Amino acid sequence: MEIQDLKNVGAQVRRDIVRQVHSSQSGHPGGSLGCTDMVVALYFREMKINENKNAEGFLQFVREGIGEDLFFLSNGHISPLFYSVLARRGYFPVSEMSTFRKINSRLQGHPATHEHLPGIRVASGSLGQGLSVACGAAYAKRLRKDDRFVYVMMGDGEQQEGQVWEAVQFAPHHKLDNLIAIIDWNGQQIDGPTEVVMNNLDLKAKYEAFGWDTVDLDNGNNMEHVVESLKQAKAKTGKGKPVVILMRTGMGYGVDYMMGTHKWHGAAPNDDQLLVALNQLPVTLGDY
Amino acid sequence: MKKYTFTDKKDTRSGFGAGIAELGRSNPKVIALCADLVASLKLDTFIKENPERFIQVGIAEANMIGVSAGLALSGYIPYATTFANFGSGRVYDQIRQSVAYSGTNVKICVSHAGLTLGEDGATHQILEDLAMMRAMPEMTVINPCDYNQTKAATIAIADYNGPVYLRFGRPVMPIFTADDQKFEIGKAWTVNEGKDVSIFATGHLVWEAILAGEILEQEGIDAEIINIHTIKPLDNEAILKSASKTRCVVTAEEHQLNGGLGDAVCQLLSRNMPTPVEMIGVNNSFGESGTPAQLMEKYGLNAKSIVESVRKVIARK
């Protein structure tokens, strides 16, 4: 997909995010909006996925994902983004987004496999676990000589979890050079700016010290830059080291009053705020 | 009382080692992971024969559970191995989210459970793991009684699609079950048929229950002894059938009284068939250093305690 088309998808996904969170009056819009461009670029351009369709016309989802690129969302609270991208990509009906966080829904507050939502391979939400799972999946691909890639997204606040560093140590030791991690480095977490809550300091230096190759993405909300960073990351695979994209984003990007603040990490807009937000986000693919 | 003799003694963890070695030859999907305890888990043969299917994770158990989940959802059958203490409480949340809730086919195989770990003391003597794992939805919990049963269970769980917590231990114990047994998850094994009392035992306490049965026989008490190797799912039918016959029950486990086999049996009986029960287990305390025999004696987890509990429970009928 071309850059302009990716931008159009991104605009619609941002509308979906805000509408889902508004409808259930709960959820996490800030990080979802910030990571939209990257997840859209992955699913609509970068990743090779199984394009076969089932009888209902939706993408056939096979959990093992042999011969496919895999994506794991470790910071599972940005589920409204994940659900929107999966639905827009064709895994399930876009209308199902109206059930987000509601009773008897497959769209749980945090991504889950339990209700068999196509596109989800593992539950996430309790932070710090996704990189480990991605390491296992990358190891499995190497074992069966599957040359596709494993992508995993994490938050920057999530880097405070000890388990992340167990996995950061594991991946280079086992030379998982088919693994591409992406850190949403937005500098915000629930209790405030990351540098105040628990300073991550220099994540690039840390990952390099652990044996990773790194790619700097100075603006993760610029689609051209996002696509370029993925190209760079892919070029660094297959050389004995895992790769991490250090992605600078603005939390809440796309909705002016949500931008650059931790206050919209896990808060829902009211009816008036919804209208203000939707006025800033054009309809491109049609609302669900 | 049916006679049980043994010609050899081995540790249950060696049964695990033998079982996974056999799986290494028969099931190409099986992968072993270990957190720096290869010798303790008896993985040497598996690793020697299948070096490409062994993953050393270092001292990082949380990551081991996550990596296992990733392997499992990719179609492999990972056996994540460490000490019971580090494969349960330390990684409860990882097991809960990435394994049980995600329905990944991970086998968590843990050694050195309970007091019989011995001299290392209470920091390593996990006595709460059955309770934790029992409470977790969709988890199967198995605690076999000797070398042969542990080997059979290790092999059997590969054919079951779902998360399993398989618990075994360090001490050398009599081998009294058949070496060609077929292990059936959730199906209790009647060690001895009797009519006066039901003894439901798991793990290392099954042999103690047999010793107790021999003592009780001399007193004219005919004990039914049932090996509950699968704590979850519990063999409700076998337990209710036995209790309806004997009308009194003793449970025995190398675990806290809170939340283990005894609690599971009491829950079942109180709902279906209120029956007097006495429970053998550790009573709300931590363990300590000592030899396995000294510890089992001090904390009342042996044939002598089972005999005393049987007398007590029969009097309550």
C-alpha cells in the first residue's frame, strides 16, 4: 500500500479508536493514537500475512502463522488500535468494534485469545510478557526454517518491568535475528512523564549494551518515516542480532487535546469531547 | 492389604528425565527449556540426543514461561523446567496470562517440590504450588507418586493439548508402580481396595499411605488407598465412590493444608456427601533445613501420622 493510502487508513483507525473508547466510556486512547501509524504500516504494507479468505469473506486466521510475519502487542492496553487495524485489514467485521469492552464481546478490554478473536495470538495486558512470547515465536520460526519475521510492540513505561530485560538478554544470546521489536517511546505513563515516574534514561544505549541492533525513528507519527524505519530494520535482520526500533511518538497524536499528556492514557472522552475529536479526524473508509 | 514390594529406589525427577528422553526420540515437537538447572532436572540425555531442541534460558524463569508460550502457539510442545518454587509462585502472572488464559500448550515441569527438597530450607520448599495452580482456570495439575508414574505422566501429557503443571521431587523413593503403566490424566489409581477408611494420597505420600495401610491391617483396619496423581481435574467419581463405601476419609499430601488435595476432596465431599475427613499436610507454616526423613517426621507427613489420622477419623464415623 502507498503512503497516502496508509495515511487514509490511519485517519479512519484513529476515528475508530476514539469512538470505541467513547462508546464503552473506558479504554486507553493516548497510546493507541500514538502507535497508529506504525501498526497500520505493519499490517497494510510491511507484513506478509495469510491472505486466504474463509466462507464469510474474512481473512483466515491460523494461530501458528507458519510462513507469515507475526505481530505481538505487548502493551495490550492499546487494544482499540489493535482491534481497529485487525478489523480494517479484514480479520473480523468492523461493526464488531461497537462491542469493545462490553459484556459478551470478543473485544476484551485487553487483547485475548480466550474468545477466539481472529488475529490475536496471545493475551496481553499484564505488562512485560510480550517480548518473551515473541522470542519463543522467533525461535520456533528458526527451528522450522521459516524465514518470515516476528514483530513485537512494547511501551516505554513497560521497559520498567524486569521480565523485559530477561528477554532483552535472551534474544541476542540465541541470535534471534528474525525479531524486530518496536518501543513506543512517548515519554508518558499513567502517573506522569516517564522521566519523573521512573527514568528510562538512554534506551538506545541499553539495548546496544545488551547486544541489539537499533533503528532510530525520530517521528513515529510521520508515515514516511515509519515506513523508512521498517525498511532499515529489515535490512539489519539476518545478521545475528535482534533489532529494535526506538520510535518517538506523541501520545494522543491526532486529537489536539489528547496530545503530549499522560492524562489521556486511560481516560474516555465525553460526548462533547468526542465531537471535537471527530472533527479533527476525517472519515476515509467509512465509520463502523 | 495388597502387597507392594520394590527392588529399586529412585527420585521422581529421574522419572521425568527418562520420560522426556523418550519423548525426545518419539515426538519431534517436544522442546525442553531450563533455567540453569539442567542436572537437577535430569535433562542430560534429552540434551545430548536433541541439542537443537533444548533452550537454555539462564536464571530467568519469567522469560522462560513467555518463550514457552511463543513456542507453543507456533505449534511446538515446550516443557519448561525448573524448581517448583520458581515455576509456580515466581511466575504466577506469566503462567496466568501467557499460558492458561491464552490456552498455550505449555508443560510446566517442576522438581524439588515440598519439604523433601531437604537441606536447602524453606526458601526453596514450595508448599503452596498445588493451591496456586489448582486455583488457575484451565490448568491441569499432576503430582505423581514414584519414578515410573512420573515417567509415564511426562510422556502422557505430550498427547494432551493444554497447559499442565507437573510436580515431582528430589528424594530417592521406592519404585512400586508398574514400569509399563499407561498414565491417564484425571483417573485415580486404586492402590488397595478396602472398606473401613479411604486414604487419598498424592506424590511422595502414596508410599507412606501404603506403609500406613500395612500397620492398620495389623490392627484389623481395612484401608482403601487411592493415588490421586491428578489434583485437577479431580477424579470425583472415584473419590465419591470410595467415600460412600468407607464413610470416612484421610487425605495426605506434601503441601499446605490450605488449598491442596485435602481442600479439593473436602470441597467435593461437602457438596455431595458430607463425610468426616482428616487431612495430612503442612499446617500453615514454612519448612526448614533438615534431611527429608527428619522433615517429614517433624511436620507429620509420614505413615505414622496417617495411621493416627485414620484412627481419629474412624472414631468420628
